[in-house]
Amino acid sequence: MDTSRDDLSPGEDRAGLDLTPPEGGYKLYKHKNAGATKTKNWHGFYWARQNEEGDYEIRSVPASTGEYSAPGGVWPGEGFEKHYVRVVG
């Protein structure tokens, strides 16, 4: 999957988040409309990796150091790519 045209650049609002990736090849993704979403205290970031079927296994991004990344299930590839963009840097 090539999402380079949709990648977010460094400098996005990530203050206070623990951005240490979990083991296993996870990459950082953010909801495309996280800033416009009215969900209180939701930063819109997830760790995700694509599996052999093309779907995405997701994990939470802890809001602070010392918290654990929790499994969030598997999203169908097409739906995940519609709503999330890979964060670079």
C-alpha cells in the first residue's frame, strides 16, 4: 500500500503521547478528521500493521508514558485506509 501522498509530516500535535511503537512492525496512523471530531480527549492516533490478508491489526497509542498499548482488533484494509493516514517522522 502506498499512502505517501496522504502521510502526515512531523510537527502534528503529539504532545504528551507515548510514541514508542509496540514490537512487531507497527506504524503510527492518525484519523484523517481527528481534529474535527468532537470526541473528548481523543487524539486520533493508532498503531497499525497490515496482515497477510491486507487488513490492519491496530493497537492504542498511550496518552502518557508508563501506560500500555492495548490491542484494538482488526480493521478491514479498505475501511482503515479510508479513515486513517500514516504518520511519518
